Amino acid sequence: MMTALRRCLALIVLLLATATAAGCGGRSADPRPGSPLPGVSGRFGTDPVVTIPGGNPSRQLIVHTLVRGHGPVVRSGDYVLFNVQGRVWAGDREIVDSYTDRQPQGLPLRSGLRAWRHLAGQRVGSRVVMVVPPQDGFGRAGDPKANVTGTDTIVFVFDLLGAMPETARASGTALPYLPGPGMPTLTVGSGGPATIAITTPHAAKPPASLMRRLLIRGHGRPIQAGQTVVVQDTGVVWRTGKVFDSSWARGFPESFQLGAGQVIPGWESGLGGLPVGSRVLLVIPPSLGYGRAGNAPDVGSHDTLVFVIDILAAV
């Protein structure tokens, strides 16, 4: 659960992801003879150096694979992890660069700009350049918050780092969970982890310190501070038993940078070091949750929180 909106970089990516384009969509294509294509230098995983050519950009969407990866094929319904640099063709103005902060971004591909959806069919490990005319980007309205006008063509360079179904879940070795008296009980419905029910013992006093119980031990590498981590989660308030946070209800995972203060302290402490593929139960006291400020309307200043979290990926 995010403590606040991310830094400026992530806000710009969010603006890009949620923009609504007007007009008809163009076709994805490799550059045709005579179509100006920006120069892109640098290896996959490094901040690309983009050179905007002289002259006017193509009026058609251009999608060109610079490096062909060998990972899984990205599907249209996937949640995708990537690094991205974006520049406005006119004036060569930068509007986003996740490489500089070493903070990969994640979003459901279906929620991205119309042009971004043409990443479907690419393989993880690919570097892709796009020349995006207004009708496939921000449309006639542009986006003043991103400093983009309605006539701007945008150049994007993507490094595709990971992709997974929006219904992805933990996969590993299941471990027995014996809650004991005064501890939450878990019930998984016929719909799997999307229907997991966390029942809190309202009358019992919650633990005063962080409690962690591994439910599934993943087979991936342990996650570390500085990595962008993708999770599914369900969170309830101990006092009321009410679900106040659920990625399953939203319909897609969420991602954050571990160790960067983007999530509550209980997540930072409780998730670090666990292997990818794990499912974990966390009981988080108020001091490691939202503290005195709470999180209105459901979480008060003295509320203990209970989460079941699936760790899906880390890059």
C-alpha cells in the first residue's frame, strides 16, 4: 500500500498512462524508407542517447525494435515493467526518463497511451523506439501537466524488463499456517487468492510488534532495497475486519521501489529479503503503518493492519 504519490517521474508516467487520445489510431510499423527515425545509442538497460533528426516527423505511428529480447512475449492484457525515456520531437524536450533514477515503472498495458499498447507482441528484454504522432498520444488537447501540446510528436524508448498477467499470483512451496489463539485466520475461496478472506479476532489484542508468517516460499531471488517490486495484496483493518486495500479488486498488481519510502514501514521491513514467488502474511502495528495520521476513511491512528501479499517480480 502506497504511503503517498510517487516522485515527479512516476507522476509523469501516470499522466502518460492515463491520457485519453482523440482521433483514429495509427498502425504499428517498422520505419519505411524516407520516414525519419531518431538515432538511439547505448546498450539495453542503460540510459539511451536519443538524437532527433532534422525535418518533420512522420504522421504515422512508427514502432521499431532496436534490440530483440529473448524473454516471454508481452500480451495485451499484461502488467508490464519497463524503463522509458520520452522526448518531444519539436525542441528535443525531455518529458520522462526513468533510467536516471534507476526506477523502472509498471502499469497494465491496457491503461497506457494508445501507442504504448503496441508493445504487445514484443519480447521481454527488447529495446523499442516509438515515434508517436498526436493522434496516438495525447490527441488534440495535449497535456499541459506533461508539457505536451496537441501538435507534439513524442519519441519514446522502452527497455522491457518484465511482463505478467494481471491475475498473476505467488508460485512456490506452500507452507502450513497455524494461526493459534488471537491471530487472524485465512480462508481461500474457489476463486483463489483473489477471494482470500482475512478474519481478524476483534476481541483479541493485536501484536505490539511486526509479525510475519510465510505462507508460500517462492523459488526466486530474495528482493532487495532499490529494486522495483511487483505485488498483489489484500489488506484489512484488525479492529473492524474491513478490507481497505486490494489489488485483486482493482484488477491488476501494483509496483513500488523497496527502500525508497513509497510504502508503509511495515511493508519495507516485512518484505525485504523474501524470495520472488512468495506469499506472506503481515500483521503491522500502527507505528509501522500509517501512524497518527491514519488513512481515512478506514484506517484510524491506532489501527493495526493485516495484509496478505504475493511477491510477483523484482527488477
